[in-house]
Amino acid sequence: MVAMADKSKPKKLVIVFVIFIIVFAISIISKSFINDNTTNDGNDNNDERNPDETLQDEGHPVYDDVIWPVNNYTLADPFGWRWHNNRWDFHRAIDLRAEEGEPIYAIAPGRVDRTASEDDPDDGFSNGGNVVIIEHFTDPDTPFTFHGYEQTRYYSVNLHMQDFLVQEGDEVEQGQLIGHVGHAGTASTDHNHFEIRVVCRHSWDGPGDDLPSECDIMGVNADPHVNPLRFLPYDDKDIMEAEIISNDPLTVEVRNHFTETDFNSIKIDDEEVVNWDERVGINPSDRDDNPYNGLYVEADKFTAGTEWYVVRFEFQNKVYTGQKIEVLDIWGKGITL
Ligand SMILES: [Zn+2]
């Protein structure tokens, strides 16, 4: 009896210890669920995000602690393919739906490189109405890579503004009010069509475009538009989903949650067959040409309030026979199918 009592004492201690561990684990798990819900509920309002936390915790490069241009918005169109005005359109921006008159801020310190007014239809930006383009530089210690080259210069581009409050050449502070959300130009709703162009502010739509020499510093005439989420802070939870939905032809469906529309590329057996930022798999002469070169891309309708941005990539000349298929975000993180 005595021997048994002696044995039961350490047993009790072990049980108490196990219970303590379980309670501790449950408290951590439930806490993280509560945090997730809070963040998801607040996604229309960027005020609830913490740029420092999201950028640094996720290991993204920190670009001068960039902020979002509009606080109270709903994502109305992500960067990528969409069906728009009865044709396929590779949308090289994010559209932030907001009330008319909502403030638009400079995302980082910079210099106003270009403005355009809807009153001047000959200025080359008539579709965009009132436009402000600001030149920024990253910290030289944290350059970004584009087409394999390290760069520090990028531009933020705002279209369809109700008005703008800065002039070309103005130095602006981060968070400075530069204008207001509107629907000037060809916009049918009030929104900020927001672009990031890297290296060069000029738009390149295909061979034949005569770009100024400053755009050629990489040795490539590349379309400078990239997914703005490469620069804007967001809560990156790696919740992208992907699956093979057809073997013949090989068709991959990718689902991006509206809080992180950061899909960028697909590799098949290590060969990059899609790269949205660098336009792999997209006709260089006509970016809206779909299907192109045996790849048909279909995107479900996305509008303000849609939860998932769903895109299907149909490789019309490929059959799935067990190849390694990687679906990656703008940071090179993702899913292997
Ligand atoms: Zn747009």
C-alpha cells in the first residue's frame, strides 16, 4: 500500500502538469482565433491594421513604412485578370471603392512627378480624369527586385480623383492630403484606382511604345506596373487556396481572399509559366489578349464585398500527369500541388 501511494504522487503531478499544458494551449489557440476574427471583420477599414507588425512579422521588406492612400475603402478590383466592359482586362491596379470626397493621402514621402487634370483632355490621361503620380524611393538598404534587378525608385499613381491639392514638383510628406476620391475620367463609380509603377512612371503597353531613356535602366522595356501589395502593408496570413480542377487540359483554380490578393505566379516542374508582375504568360503586345499562347485565364466576377477572388488557369496544351505545380504569392510563398 505504501509503495502504491508513493507511485501515485508523481502520477498526480504528471496529470496536473498535462492539464496545465492543455489549458495553456487552449488559451493560445482561442486567442489567435479571436485575433483572426477581429482582423477579418475590420478589413474594409485599413485603420485597424498595424503596418509595422504585419510587414516586419511576415518578413516582407519594409519600404519606408508605406501607408494606404485611402482609409475607408472596400476592395472593388484586385490586381489581375477581370471581365470588364465586355472584354478580358488585365487590371494593373487595385480599385479602392470609397465615398466621393474621401481623403487620399501620400503613401510615403516623395515628390509629385506628374499631375493631370480632367479639364485638359490632351494631357494623355483623359481616361483617368484627375491624376497624381508621386515619385518615391525605398531605403537603399531594402531595394526591391524587378526582372532580376535591384531597384529603389517607385511611383504611386492615383486616378479618377475628385480633385487634387498638389502640383508637379511639390515635395510631399507621408500622410499628406493630396486630393479626394471621385469618379473623374471614365470611372463609373467613386473609387481610387491605385497603381504602383516601379523604376519608371511611364506606362508600357507593348512593343512600339517609345519609352524615355530613364525607363530603360534595367536593360528591359518592361511594363512597370506591379501588384501594389508589394508595397502596401497588409495582414498576410497565407490563406491562398489552389487546386487542380481538371487534368486534361490541366486547369488550376486559385482562390485569393480579398484581404490578401497577392497571387503572382505558377511554376510547373520549376518552369515559371505565369508571373503577373513580370507578365509571364501574358501577351507583351496586348496585355488584354486572352487566351494567349495556350493559356486561357478566367476570373469570376469580383466586386466590392466579394470575399474570394477566384481565377482559373487553363493550360490548353498541357495534361496533368503528376508534375510539380507551385502556386506562389508576390513573396514567393505558396502551395505545392
Ligand atoms: Zn482600376
